[in-house]
Amino acid sequence: MKPEDVALAAAGSARIDADTALAIADELVDAPRQAEAKASERVRRALEGSEQSFLARLSPRRNPWPELAEFDARLGELDKKHEQAGAELQRLTSAVAEAEQVDRLRLAEWHAAGGTGSRPEPRAPLLREQIEEVDADRAALTEATAAVAQEKAAFVAKHRKRLARQASELVYANARRYRELVEELEQTRAAVLEARGAELFALLFPGPLAVHEPPTALVGGLAAPMRELFGQAFVLQPRSLFELLRRDAEWLPRVAGPEQQRLLSGDDAAPGRARWDGSPEAVEVEQAERKAALARLHEWADPTSQWAGR
């Protein structure tokens, strides 16, 4: 029945006036759109909940906090149980199909034999009950996992300052160690060259080449290793390399991606698009970053650069 026919029929009834009838007709017309909107809203909320549950489970590659490690252990145990339940559900589903066939054959044999004696007990219904139990366990494990993930998220939100402070202490402690290792590496490399110079002196003395210092450029300034590593050949002086590493040690404690920096600065009104690994945008950005890094490396490696010898 069309909405207008419903309206006319309702209007003809003594119990409903014309305005009410028209309102009912409008509701009938809007019902499909409202149902679609409600369904879309449910899907949106489900996706948001799934995304939030997934995000709440994330941890850094190296987790410095024992509290978060405990959350992750609980989540890992729940995941293991969920996986086991899934495997059991798959096994039972396959067993039901086989049991149904066996049940039919046994019942057919019983009837063919005259139907005397006890009717054969079917196995398929019992398996279906077990499937319902396992399926209920899987659903409960999913909810339990989401609950633990949200508990973890709430813990991080509550203790965010303390967790960040502890991580910051590790950042600067490791950055200092990085700088110390650079200094040690530079001194050790110099010691290797000095020892090699003494060895050459012993081998070549009293010839005039005995007092010549060995080449100091990285890998002797050979083109092949530089081309293999950087895509083109150039001479890289060790002082430039060690200066680069020192600057890296100073830069690392403040490093953050562009969108991370935007969130940290509070400017998240217009976040940029996410770049998926392997996408054309990600490849383009990666190539640009590598070119910029190579250009800076050339500048530091150039003996005439303002950075040379610093």
C-alpha cells in the first residue's frame, strides 16, 4: 500500500484525524531512510569501537614500562585463547557435517532393519551445542580483550606524565651514550690509522714512503662502496661523518613525525592524510627525504663546506 493510500484510509477512520494520518504517512515515507541512517550509525560506531580497541592494544616496539608489559601479557593470553577457540570452532563445524551424514546413514540402516530396538542417537545435535558454547566463548573473549585494552588505555591516560617522564629519561641517557660512543669511535679510528702508519713505517723504512700517512677518507675514498651505499660515488671525510653523528645524537631526542609534531603542538584541526607504506605518496615522500639527506651528507662531506673540520 502506498503512503498516500495509508493516509486516506487513516483519515477515513473515526479514531484518527487527518493531521495524524498525514503524520503517519510521513513516517512511513521516511522509515526506509531512517532505518538506513540508523544502520549506518551502528556501522560507524562499530568501526570506531573496533578501531579504538585496536589502537588501545598498541605498545612501543621496546616497552620500558612493566605495567604496560603486564597488560600486553594479559592481551596475549586472551588472543591465544581466542585463537584456540577459533580452531576448535572450525574443527566442530567440520565434524558436524560429517556427523550429519553418519546420523542419516545410521538412521537409514535402522529403518532398513525394521526399526526395531533403540533408535540411534544422533551426534550432530550434541556437536551443535558445543559449537554454540565455543562461539559464546569467542564472543566473550572478544569482549574481554576489548575491556583489557580499554583498561590499558585508561591507565596510560591517567599516568601519561609519569610514563613520558620515564621514557624521556631513557631518551637522554641513551642520547648521551650515543654521543660518548661517537667520541670513542672517532678516537678508536684515529688509533687504528696511527697504528697502521707505524706498521707501514716498519715495513718501508728507510725508504721515502715510510713516513707517508695512510689515506684518511672513509674506505680510502673508494668509489664502489659509496656508490653501493648511497647510489653515487663521493669522498666522505671522517670528520664530517662524526660531526653528522654528533648532530644526529642531538636531533634524535626531539624527533617526531610531521603529524605527531602537529598533535604535540596542539594543531590537530586539519591533520594530514595518513601515508600507507608502499603507496605512491609514501614512496614519493621517502625518495624526497633520501635526496635531502644525501644532499646534506654531501655538504658535510665537502672539505670546502662551512661544516668541514667542525
